[in-house]
Amino acid sequence: MSQADILFINMCRDILENGTTTEGEKVRPHWEDGSSAYTIKKFGVVNRYDLSKEFPILTLRRTALKSATDEMLWIWQAKSNNVHDLHSHIWDAWADEDGSIGKAYGYQMAVKHKYKEGMFDQVDRVIYDLKNNPFSRRIMTNLYVHADLSEMNLYPCAYSMTFNVTHDKDDGRLVLNAVLNQRSQDVLAANNWNVVQYAVLVHMLAQVCDMKVGELLHVIADAHIYDRHVPIIRELIEREPYPAPVFHLNPDVHDFYEFTRNDVSLENYVTGPQITNIPVAV
């Protein structure tokens, strides 16, 4: 079975068995019928994925690789905050009549900042440093900009990436590792979606910077299962996992801005049945 499935199952069991409930408390999220969306939550969940050994996509149910990649590229490559630039509708609930989600996600990635080497946005600065200063301990991005929070239709959930380069002990090549920091996560709807997105990002950046992929560390401050998701999660984690598929990234692309969602694929991706009509709290 895949390591991603094992981590997911253990995380869900830990939340269900050892988490605390928000039932009866003042909470922001609500269901479509207007009722409060309560959760069972666990503080400080940390999962470590070795991308050199396995691509961390669930086999318990299917995660849509190309759609997840598309959303990541929407933020990191297109640096867009408009849902009309996406191929999916996952952000529609937070968009205004023009399709904007405000000064969130891609908007922050596009803002240029002054450095001694010149003007860079956050993505270009990461790529510059990985190529020119790979052992810097300052290679990171941040989307949680307090000055702009009032103009964001949703505060960033996955808000920070920190990159760290090491040497491969066997062949001496540079290895790209990363930490994904997340303030809050709906485990059923978004956990593996986010893991897959940022695993793809690490693969892409490693390729354009002539590095090998290493580890992705995922840190979640508030990992939660919504009350209406509990029976779905209980059924899901009792399924039998399958072996991890083989991930392929188009080897001919060496410019981050030339990647598309069609440059990623999976070989031998076998999964359990898909879960449909998951209620989403907003």
C-alpha cells in the first residue's frame, strides 16, 4: 500500500479518537442550509512525504491530478485571483460577480518586492535563489499579508512554502525539500488535494533548477473533519489501499512558466470508488 494512504488513515483516526469538538461554539463556517458547520479538530498535525520514493496521491479514492495541478499553477504560475482563469469551479463560492477572490493567493504572488538584485515577485525570487543561492535559509513565500486580509474573500489556508536544499549523500546532486504551512484544513475535501499540488510544485521546481526531489513536510495548525463528513471518513479509512502509482513530469520542460496541467500524468493509478456530492462548508 502507498505511504500516503497510511499517513492519511493514521491522521484521520487520530483526529476522530483524540481530537476535540467545536460543537456548540461560535464558528464561522456554515452549511448550505444555513446551519453551523462544526468540526472534530486536532492541533498541530505534521506529515512527512518522501517524494524521492513515492508520489503522495491517495489510492483510497481518486484525487484529480490535473485539476489539482491546474489550481496550483493558477496561483504560482498565472498568479491569478480570478476564477475565470481556472478550468474548475472550486473557487466559485468565494468569487465576486467579476470572478475575483480579492487580494488573495495569486494576487500576492504577483506583487513585486525590492531586493538588492532587483525587483522580484515571490515565485521568481524562489526560482532565482534556488538557482543562485540554493543553500540560503531564506527561500520562502508568504500569502498571509495582514495589510490585505480585509480585501481577501477567503483568508489563505495553505499560506507559506519554505524551501531547503540538501546534498544527496550518494551522488552529490542537490535535493529540493519543502515545508508547506497551513493554518486550517478540511481533511476530507482538501488534505490530499493540497499534498498533491505541492508535491507537483516541488517536482516542477526541482526539474527547472536541475535538482532531485526530496521531502515535503506538511504542517497543519488546525486539521479538522466536519461533522457531516465523519461517516464518510470512517468508511474511507476502512478501505484497502493500493500500491502508489508512478508519477511522470514532462522532462522536456525546463522553464517553470511553460508547464501546463497536461505535463503531469500517473502510471498504474488504481483507486477505490470515488466519493461524490461531498457537502462543503463555506
